[in-house]
Amino acid sequence: MRNDVLVVVANDADDEALFLKTVKSIVPFPVVFAHDGAEALDLLLGTGAYAGREFVSPLMVLLDLNVPRVCGLDVLRRLKSDRRTKEIPVVVWTALNNESVIDESYHLGANSFVTKDINRETNLDKLKMTLEYWMKINLLPPAGLRRAAFS
């Protein structure tokens, strides 16, 4: 996986269409979708169908907590406990909005927690603002430095 990639973990086809349209208007590089937690872990940790590929850290992961097979909190826990993926920024993007879930997400290492909105337009605005911050305003370490941290 190239480092100029955004990984989105979502399980809803409507979310995927919404993400793709919005993301393409903001980020100038590919978006890779994982449709459940197991696929996300395989993709990011190089296991399962992705075994044997060279590991390269994506710019960030946009993670829905409500995904099948492996829940989003478990995905977050695994990513932040693996030396290769612990430095990847993870933005939780979810409909879950309660104090204990927010607290646990940050405790596990989430870099940001954004709640989805019922209103589609508000959701689009939140997604745009989130992506613009992480992709245009926030400074991430260069890919070479991120890779060196995992050596």
C-alpha cells in the first residue's frame, strides 16, 4: 500500500458512495475501503488476503466503530498496539455518541472522534471539515520518518 492513501473503514454502501464523492473533492490521492473490521486489519497489518505485501503506512484511517466481523474498537486497539501501525492517525467517524465510547476510543489511541449526523448535508459538512483538517491543515510526519519509526 502506498503511503499517499487514505483508508476508510465503513460497512454501509451509502457511506461508501458519500465518502468517495466527498473525499475525491478534497484529497488528491486514492481512497481504499475496507468493508468490515477484519478486512481493515488484514489490509493494514498485511495478513489474510494482504499477506506478503510490503508494509507502507497510510496517511490516516477514517474508522467507523459499527462495522461487522471485528468491531471498530477492536480494530483501533489492534492498530494502536502494533508497532507498524501505532503512529497512523485514526479518526473515529461514527454514529455512536456516548461518553463511554468516546472515552474508550481516546484511551485506545484515537486521534480524533467525530460523530455522524442523521442529516446527510450536515454529515457531508462534517466529513469535509474533518478531511480538510487532517489532509490540508494538520502536518503529518513525512512518510520516510514514519517508515523509519517502524524499522
